[in-house]
Amino acid sequence: MFVGIKKTAAGVFGGFDRRVWLLLVAMLMFRFGQGLYYPFSAIYFHNVLGISLSLVGVGLAALAVSSVISGLVSGPLTDRYGRKPIMLASLFGAAGTFVGFAVVEGFVGYLVVSVLAGLFGSTAFDAARNAMIADVTQPGARSRAYGLVRVGGNVGWALGPMVAGLASAAAGGAAWIYPLLFAGTAGLAILVMISLTLLARESLPEVVERNPALGKTSGVKAALSDGSFLILLGAGVLLYFIFTQDWQALPVYAKNFVGIPDGQIGFLLGANGLVVILFQIPISHLIDRTSKAAALVACAALFAASATTLLLTDSYLGLLIAFAGFFTLAEMILEVAGPALAADLAPIKLRGTYLALFGSCFGLSYGVSPLVAGPLLQAELPDLIWTIQLIAASAAAVGLMVLAVIRKHKKT
């Protein structure tokens, strides 16, 4: 029995390049640092600095827009100069912006740093990281590699807010603790940068290195001329619209419309991370053994099931099934099959560009989804939110089924 378990584990985890494991640790540390910042950032900017919540939202929208611009630029740069330099530069930029958030004194400074965080922060790091993973893994193992690194990130993301909460409680909620936490986030980004500088080797394929004529925009134009990739981008925007919207709207809906206490809302959100940690690797293993486009169709169906559940029930159990169940399963597929399929569609010399553009789907959706959910929650029309999500999931599923047929035809 133990021999069988060992062989199964070796099949799932074995054979990965050392850089995949390095990036797993890097993501754990980096997401842990982000977890020190994000849960308390809005509280600090609103309660301590006196910035209105609507203006805090403006800063988040500006960050989302600038992160899309970063995706357009960073992808071609990774294909021209390499994955490692862009990762290191992005980590340095992220550290600088977290220091900036710790020292701003009002809305103008907050807005400027938000724009810089979108341009020079984690978006470029994520694009270059995903490109490096694709460089050092075979297509049949990429979903597992992405899933493995994502588990590391989720562990860090789960631990960060816990540590931040304990630190804030120990300080009695004093205002000075928040900038200190933000500085800790910056310090961890620098530590990851130093670690990757010393330990990670460049992964840029030789075919790219022999093509120094790659321009900064030619790769983007080529990618946006790829019909199959455009279908994936359209589906990605729709699916990430649902993904980002639920994270922002569900806590408010649960508290204000369903009457769920804060403690149970915290358990609802925490259950998502626990399910990801437990099941991301097995699901990634299944994705590697099937069509990634078909997996994304299943992702759209699960998002549709989540929205339907929210339309049909307003109980805590219904929310738990919709979010910790259907939504989390869909999220695990999207975050693995999406970049894996983008890497499969990309020519080797444009792999970084394709992955950066796919990563921009998140930033675009992150900026748009609250603009839809916010007014509808304000107007007490939450069912319209889930109806729009159901339509978005259905449209994404149709597009992905078309993509699956196109890919099957090309292979034939």
C-alpha cells in the first residue's frame, strides 16, 4: 500500500524543475506579505487617514487599470530580456509601493501609489513567474506545476491575515501598527527578490534568445491577431468578472441581506482557502489528463451553479455551498487551466506576452466587477448580480466550447 502511495505521489509531484519549487516558496513568502497588507488596508486608509470609502474604491480602480497596462508591457519585456529580470524588477517595485502606502498622508498620495503599484507591482511578477513555469515544464505537467505553486501562494495568503490580525490585536488596534505591517510586506518582497537573484536561473528559451529583434509591441499585435487566443481572453474576462465580483460582493451580501454574523462570514471566506489547499493538486492532476478548454467549460458551469444557488437560496448553508463549494472548485480550475492553455496556445517566442495578456484579464475584471456590484447592492438588487454572473458564465462556456472545437480541428 505504501509503495502505491509513494508511486502516486511521485507521479503527481516528481520530475519538476528546481525552479518550480523555488517559485512555490517565493509565492508563499510573497503572498504572506500581501496578506499582511490587504485585509487592513481599507481600514487604515479610511479610519486612520480619513479617505472616504468611495475614494478608496477609486484607488483600487486606478490600480486595476494600471495593472492592465503593466500586462501589455511586461509580457513582451519578458520575451525580450528574460523572465528573471522582470520578476526581480517587479518585486523591487512592489516593495517600493508598499513602503509608499505606509507613508502616504492623504488621497492624492494614496492614488499616486496605487497607480504605481499597478504598473510596477505584482502583475509583472505573476506574468514572468507563469512564463518561467511554462518554460521549465512539459505541456502535460503544466497544470500540476501551476497548481503546486498556487498552493504555496494560498498557504501564505491564509497565514498573512492571521498574523496581521494577531499583531493588530496585540497593539490594541493602534494606528501605528498598520504602516508597520505594510513595511513588513515590503521587506518580504525584498527577501523574495534576493532569494530569486541568488538561486533562480533564467529560463528564457534559446529560440527567443536568438531573436533579439522582438519589438515591444509586435508580440502584443501578434497575440491579439490569434483568433483562438482572443476567444480565451474573452472567456477569461467573463470568468474573472465572476471571480473578482464574488470576493467583493459576497461578504456585504452575507452581512446586510442574509444577516450572517462576522464570525460566520470569516469562516465562509476561510473555507475557500482550506478547500484550495486540500484539493488544488488533485484537480490540477486531472486537468493535465484532459482538455484544458474542456476544463474551463467545467469552470464556467461551476460558476453558473454558484450563481444559481445564490438565486435560489438565502441561507448560510446555501452561501457555503455556493462559495466554498461551486465557486472554489471553479476558481481552482480557472487559476490553473487558464494560464496552462494560454501557454499551450502561445508560440515559444511569445509565451511571456500571451501569459501576461491572459493575466490582464484579472486586472480588467477587478476594475469592472465592483462598478456593477456596488450600485446593485446599494439599490438592494443582489439577485441581479447573480443573474448577470449566470449570463457571463454561459457566454464564457459557449466561447470555450468553440475554442475546444477549433483546437480539436487543428490537431486533426
